[in-house]
Amino acid sequence: MAGGSKAFSVFMLIFYAILLYFVFANKNMIAMYMMAIGMFIEALVNCVCTFRSKTK
């Protein structure tokens, strides 16, 4: 994931921990937005890393 970036992994861990807090706090709408943003960021980073590694 993300080319093995430790910083990105830690960022996403913190992001999803905050998301989990919002789920348990019954803040479902902000949790849905965060989930969509998180999945999009992960897909975007993986896509960029995939295409960048093929050009080397």
C-alpha cells in the first residue's frame, strides 16, 4: 500500500481512528464523509504509485 510509506500508513491509522470515534459517537454523516475521503485518498495514492513504478 502506498509504496510502503510509513508516514502515509501512520496518517491513515490516525484518520481511521478519528473515523471510528465518530461512528461510536453516533456522528454518522461526518463518519460517512470521512470514510469516502479515506477510501478515495488510498485509491489515489495506490494508483499514483502503481503508474509511477511502471515508468522506471
